Amino acid sequence: MIDTAVILAAGRGSRLGEITRTRSKAMVPVVGAPMIQRVVDELSQAGIKRFIVVAAPGDAELRSYFNANTNVTVLEQREPRGSGDALRVCAGSVSGTFLVSACDSLVPAADIRSLCERHEEHGARSTIGVVKVNSDTSLEARSVVRLVDTRVVEFIEKPGPGERISNVTALPLYVCTSEIFDHLDRLTPSTRGEYELPAIFSQLCKSGELVVASEVSGRHDVTNSNDLLALNMLFLGKVSPSVVIDPSARISSGVSIAAPVWVGPGCVVEEGTTLGPSVYLEQGVSVVVGASIERVVALRGSIVNGKVEGVVVTPP
């Protein structure tokens, strides 16, 4: 039974722009909890009990968040040198068979369980979560694999022109054994100057090792503001009760609320405002008199004014 997961959370999240100006991508909010907590939740439901999080040195917010959680150990990747280098930080902290996940990719617990079960059933060297995409989907920022039945026989990260070997892409969700650290010690930097974990799986396939694929039913990646908005809308649809207002928030008279709505600590919503449907105010958000907001995520400290719809609002 696989009960340990490594969560890679040291990335800068530069594609999220202003959203990650004051926090890491692991700590961007998803209706009352950071993204990494949502990943931990799914992994926990899949049977994972111990977590090792690899974070950037300056991520004090992440460290503070997990400080009281005895099931979570936070390690540091001193420099942003790629996913392979991040995993190498865990050498000596994990043994046997373990799961590796990104902090910004959410996969249902049932699919994670299936991936672990398939790994054990086949006795594979590694097992990789995969998903099929349409033939017109860009593979520029993805890894693509070629399968024979469920076996991965070729693995290409970020394929270039003419390298589209299939429409099956690999997710940042892997089952590995501690033998992977021997490969990481021999890993050389890519053309991007990083030690990239997918290169290990490519080497394993080329050497004839058994690498197995496990298809997932769906996943939610957070790589840009639209992704973050969509994921928050999904979680808002599951909130019960459908209107949550923190006791420290101040809602003026004459505010119209259309569920689902979540108002976090210290938020101020002025009179004449139309709030919702599908609105998440994180913390310390000010909604100006007469504003009308729908399908909105307002990050902590932001100011919402006028008619706003279908965006993530960042602080000034």
C-alpha cells in the first residue's frame, strides 16, 4: 500500500502573473483553502497518509500553513533548477514506493487510487497518470507518450514540431520507487538548464524498463488566471450552505446576494452591491458602493468597483 506522497511546490508560478506576486502558486486560494491543500485532500482520500512538500526557500506562508500538521514535512529546493532537482531534495526522506504530484494539478482521489493499484498489480518501475487530448490540442507545454496497451514505450517532454507521437499526454502524477534517486544523481541539465524529472521516464522507456500508464478521468491544472477562476467556480458549486459569510466580514444593508457566495475574513461589502452568483472574496476584500460582481474571485486585499464579471481581481 502506497502511503507517502511528494508534492513539488517550489515553482515560481510566473504564468499566473499578478496572482503570484505576493505568494507561491501552491498557496493561491481555492474557496477557503490554498491550492496545495486541495491536492493534499484528494491524495488523503486516496489513502496517502504522509506528505513531503518541496518548497522554495522564501515560502514562509506555506511553511506556516503546514507548521502544525505532523503528517506534512516541508523541505527546501534552494534554487529553482527543475522538477528532477526538486525530487532529489527528498533523497533520504522517502523509501520504497511513493507518489509524486505537482502542487497545481488536481486529480480525483479515485483516479489516484487506480494509479497506485495499477502500479502494484504490474510491478512496474514507474506508473504515470495520463490523459487523452484532442488532435488539435497544443502540446507545447505538455509531455506526450506513446503506448502499447498500457505500457509506455516512448516519452517526450514538450514535443517540438514533428514530435507529436500520440494524443496521450502525461500528467505530473507519478508512482516511483526509491531507485529513481540513482537516476537523478546521473541526470544532466536540459537545454533549458534544468534537471527535469520527465527525462528519467524517457530514459526508463528507452532502456526497456516497465513504465505503465494509468488514464485519469479528469484533472484541473492551475497555470493561468482562467484556470484559477474555473477551479474556484467548481468548488463554489459544492459549497454547503451555499452562502458562507465569515463572522468578521461586514455586509452593509441593501446588499443583494445570489448564491453561491463565499465571503472571507475581514471583507467589507458596501451598500447597494449585487453579489453573485458565483463569487469568492478571499480576505480583506473591499467591494465599493453599488458594485455588481458575478463569477468573480477577488484575492486578499483587492478592491472591487463597478460591474465586474468572469475575472480574478488582484490587489493594487
